[in-house]
Amino acid sequence: MSPIPPVAELEILSQGDEVVQGYTVDTNAAWIAQRATELGLAVGRHASVGDDPAAIAGLLFEAADRATEIVCTGGLGPTDDDHTADAVAAAFGLELRVHPQALEQIRARYATFGRELDVTGQRQARIPAGARLLENRWGTAPGFVVERWPCRLWFLPGVPREMRRMMEAHVIPGWRKRYPQLEAGRLVTVRCVGLGESRAQLLLRGLEHPAVRLGFRAAVPEVQIKLRFEADADEAFVAEYVEQVRGVVERWAYTVQDSTVPGSGGSLEGVVGRALLARGETVATAESCTAGRVAAALTRKPGSSAWMLEGAVVYSNAAKERLCGVPAAMLEEHGAVSEPVALALAQGVRQRSGATWGLATTGIAGPGGGTEDKPVGTVHIAVAGPEGTAHRLLRLPGDRQHVMDLSVASVLKLLHEQLS
Amino acid sequence: MSPIPPVAELEILSQGDEVVQGYTVDTNAAWIAQRATELGLAVGRHASVGDDPAAIAGLLFEAADRATEIVCTGGLGPTDDDHTADAVAAAFGLELRVHPQALEQIRARYATFGRELDVTGQRQARIPAGARLLENRWGTAPGFVVERWPCRLWFLPGVPREMRRMMEAHVIPGWRKRYPQLEAGRLVTVRCVGLGESRAQLLLRGLEHPAVRLGFRAAVPEVQIKLRFEADADEAFVAEYVEQVRGVVERWAYTVQDSTVPGSGGSLEGVVGRALLARGETVATAESCTAGRVAAALTRKPGSSAWMLEGAVVYSNAAKERLCGVPAAMLEEHGAVSEPVALALAQGVRQRSGATWGLATTGIAGPGGGTEDKPVGTVHIAVAGPEGTAHRLLRLPGDRQHVMDLSVASVLKLLHEQLS
């Protein structure tokens, strides 16, 4: 066993012409980085190069000189533009050999598709001498690990689905073993909607505690408050601290995700969908400014026909009248972007559809259409239910897309409040 | 004037803890890379580091040794974790000075928000000695250029909107001037929907011509066929060649974008919206499996209330009957996912809304709900108009999200055909 290197630092490398030429956004690097950061492993650098063996070898050589951990994705496939194994061999002066176990795994994998292993497929079994094989049960190209003390280099396929599973199956357990202090963390995430990151920071000022590492992450339209505890933190202390944080942001929090509780947390539409399913309740939507986006969010999860009945996209005033029974006089008096119209839309769609809940949005997404009274970003949302109708007036910042996204999240959050 | 360096190669750097820790996906790098690739400038590498002046300086120093062009985004803002100017000064031994013109531009920018320039804001006017200022008319932080022959380094803000405008206003004109051969290209893009990349390649086999560089780009749900000509290519030859390509993919092409024709091309929803606007026509939607996503696409562009009247999200059979008048017997006999129901939905929503065009989707997005007859990915789309109703049966691959996205694009494409 090697001793633990003093400072653990990760570099994330990816390769492929499509990445370096910008035709693919490198979401792999962000995913790996986030996973590492959540575990407490510092990320030093990301880098990408094209399908050029010399460039890959150069990048590997210099990165191995800086980092203690490297994850390199891509270039393990069967075709002529897959150069990773050759580049590793060149960078570190290793011989390339067909690895019998790798060959066996690839052959078995091909067999499940009813295919014979051909010469092209065999290319994927070439592994640098001394490298440890990483089985890929989710695709054909196996990965491998190379040790260049103090640096350890992990080579994974570039297909996001395969990369993620191999990270969870091989790399993260490897990190935990090499850096036992990583094992220590318990991460509790309070997920909020309608709250800005800087406001969240302000609200939690004074709650700092030496046993908790507090972090914030903006993932529009969400803000996530991340509480990191030691693994052996007292259960009662954790529960009390989380409750305190949750209390401060109660108006915005919709779920608490705990890394020690499988299945906890989830997206806003997922949490709302699960709650509706559990209660055997249904929903219908009447959307003006969001024009179908609330219905789209409510149907993102499979099985959504259990809770989603129907929706009306009431862009024109005529549609508001005909589809949701909003009186013409009300539209005339208050304008389409108003509290009475939001209430009438929610109640109208609820009544006509027979759904348990009616959701409505009406507002000015921009860039045009704003007035002094009702500037761009003015949005009324309403949720009609068995006990009455809730309403909220939003004053949203940002461009058309942003106003629409925040409106969708806000009306789902308002429904979530009624369901809680 | 400096002589032209022999091999032009670009490196793209970005910085920020949120990027390196994976909380932000670096879409800037992909955007810049794609722009450069389209212009014919080779991209060597992307790299990102966190908000650490020494790490940034180190990265700049080594990259300047490899590349002839560097674009570095981020770290130009007013706060304490914005370190780019300091890192540039450290990397190249330059003094940092408050640039009077930069200070003036920032002050003027603050004034438009009704704000006084404070000490924090002034930080953004510190520019390395000898650097050339790049005005930022879209935000507060100016950019700058540093020359380290043969490398030229461009520093831009990390906000994507500002970065993109500064690329178009400053960097790309700078590249064109330094590398006159880049000016040479004329890029014609035939944008297609419903066509796979490999099928596109197969279809165009035999059309290769030495005076045209042919490329393909998959941007789900689109495939773009890229034809690059010399700038002085004969106009008649270009027109004829483009017509030939367009003819082969006619069934799928919805627009031709020409880099020498400002305003040509655009997204499918933009092209459809413009056509509706020009004809003074309107649209209404009846969506089952896409559940609001067609309406959302039709309202993505500002001004969409001119053509979008209303939509019905008819997830349940009851909604199909009540909102679009689909006969219960038809649903019973053919099932909701069928040609007659798609036609009835499109005709029903058209008639009830009074719109010129009625668009409908009904299908099985999955992962559940598929049968032997109607597997996951079976989608019927229809467009009802003044001359009758067009229908298409789609057999779509991929997961729920993919099936939905392709269904949306396909029904917009079917409308586009009716409009042409």
C-alpha cells in the first residue's frame, strides 16, 4: 500500500474533437467535479484536448506532475479516433497489451447484443502494462487505472451514462479508500425555490457552527443550502441544526435531501408528483405567460398521467374566457395580468376539469408588454383547491426565459405549500 | 504590425470556483470553440481553474507558451474573488493601473442604473499596463487584450450574454484581421429536423466536391449540414450546390442559413413564427404526449402573442373529449394514440379556437405504456389548416425526454411544410 499523499487534488481531463471544437458541451467534467467537491476532494483544473495522441500524452504527462488524482474520460472506444490507451503508453513509457480479462468482458458484452467480437472491438482490450482493469458493465469499453506515484490516473469511457456508473462503481470507492477522511461527510441539502443565493446567505448569518460546513449552490430556479456534517455527528444535533436552517428558509424550502437517507429529496416536480400520487389527487393548469411550461414540468416524470389531467394555454383573452370562464368584464376592468384573473383562471380550470387542484399563471414575460404599473417580470400565480385559492404576486428579474422558468417553479412551490 | 504567426491555434481558458467545482457547466468554452471552429481557427485545448490567482497565473503563462490566441473568460468582476487582472500582471510581470477610459465607461454604466461608482466598482478599471481596453456595452466589467508575441490573450467577462457580444464585437473582428485567411470562408448551413446524422451523411454521398468542405452537426432535435465555400466562390456554383443538397434532404430541411446573408436561417420555432406573422395567421395546439411543450416552443420568441392563440393539454381522455370534441367512441375504437384521434384533436382545437392552424400530438413517450402494436416512441402528429389536415406517424427512438423533444420538432416541421 502506498502512503497517503499530503495534499489530495483532482484534475479532470476529457478528450475528443467534438468537445474541443465546442460541438459537445463537456457535462462530464462538471458532473465529476461536483461529485468530488461534494465528497470534499479539491478540484484543481479541468482540461480538454482533441483526438490527437501527442496532445493527449502531453496533457497526461503534465497533469500527472501536478495532481494526485486524475479522471480522464473519452477515447476508449473501438474506432480509429480513440487514442487514449496509446497516449497513456506514450506518456508514461508503458507497453500496450491485450488484457485477457478485458477481452473476455468485451466478448461477453458483444454476445449480449448477438454480435461476434471483431478486430475493431478487440482494440478496446489493449491496456497499458501494469494498469488495473475497471470493468464496464454498462458498455463495451473497459476502463483502467494507472499509478504514477503520487498520482493515480483513472480512465473512463466518455459516454455520460457509462462514465457516471463507473465513477460510482470504481472511482469513488477508490477515493474513499485512499483518502479515508472523505468517508467522513454527511451531506444534508435544503432545496429552496424563490430565494436568491445572497439572500439565503444573509438569512443564515449567525447560524454558523464549527461542526457544520455551510455551502450554497444556485441552480436556477433553485437555491440549495448544503450542510456538511462529520459522519459521526450526533444524530440529535444534526436533526436540530437542519430544523433550525429549515425554519429560517421555511417559506422557500420544499425538500430536505440527506446523503444517509436513500430516496430523500428530489426535484420540485418530482416531490409534488409524489405527494399528489400519495394523496390520490389530480391537477389541471391554466397558463398564460408560461404557455405550457407548467404542464410540461408536471409531466416530466414517468407515470404523470396519474396526477396530470389537462391544461389550458390561455394566451389570448378569448381563450381565458372560453376555456376557463374568466368574465370579459373582469379582463376589461383589471387587465389579464391581475390577481382576480389569476384566481378566476385557477378556479375555472379546477372546476371544469374536475381536478383536485387548479394552477394558474398570468404575467408579463417580456421583453415587450411592460408598463409603469406592471413592468416586465410582474406575474400573478394562483392555486385553487378544496379549501380555497392561494395567490401570490411575483416581481421577477431577468429575461423572458428566466421569468418563465421562475414562474413555473413558483406556482409548483405554491401547490407544494398547499399539499404540506 | 506583427507578422502573421505560422500556425494559428486557440486555447480557451475559464476560471471560477463554480466552474472547477462543477456547479456551473462551462458553456462559454463550447460556444467560443464552436465559433472558432466555424471560422476555421483550430482549437488546441480548453482549461479551467478556480478563483486562485497563482493557479490562474500559472495557467496563463503555460498556455501563452503553446497557443497563438487565448480567450480567457471570468474573474473580471468587482468582488474579492475576481482575480484575473492580478493574475495577468503576475504571469507576465506587468503593472496594474487604473485605466482612465475604463473608469469612465464603468462610471457611465453605473449611472444608467442610477448608481454611484464605489470602490468595489472601481476595481474593474484596473488593467495591466500595455493592455488594450475592450469596451463592454452589455455589462460593467470591461475586457482587455494582452500581446505576448506570438500569443494574443483576450480577457472577457464570464457572463455568457456579455461574453458572446464581446466575442462578436471585439475578438472575432480581431481574429479576422490577424488571420486574413479566416475571412475567406462562406458558410451555408442547411438545417434539418427529423433526419439522423448518419443518414444525412449517407444521403449526401456522391455530392462531394473539391471546392466545398462538407460537415455535419447533430444538435438534437436538429441536424445541420454545413457547406463551407471559399469567399470568392462563384455565386452560381454556390446557389446550384446548395440547391442540390437541399433537394436531397428536402423532406427534412426547414431553412438555409448563409453567413453572407444577415438574418437568414434561425431556429425552427423562429422560422415558423416569422412565417405566421408575415401571413397574419394564428395557431392553436392540442397536445397529449408533449403536454404543453409545443405551446412552449411556439411562445419562446418575444411577440408570440401575434400568432399563438391558445393550447389544450389533453392528457386525459376526458380532456380530449371536452376540450377538443374528440368522440368517446373514436377513443374507444382506435385508442388515444391513433391517426383518427390526432386528426380530430387538430381539427377540434382549430375549430374551437378560430386559429388558422391546429396542431396536435398524441403518442407514447415512455418509459411505460408501450405495447407490441404501439411501442414506446409511437407518436401521431397532425396539422389542420384551411386546406385540410396533414398527418404523420412517427416511430421515435430514445428516452421520454427525447421522444417529447422530437415530437415537438416534428409537428412544428409539419406546420412549416404547410406554410411553404
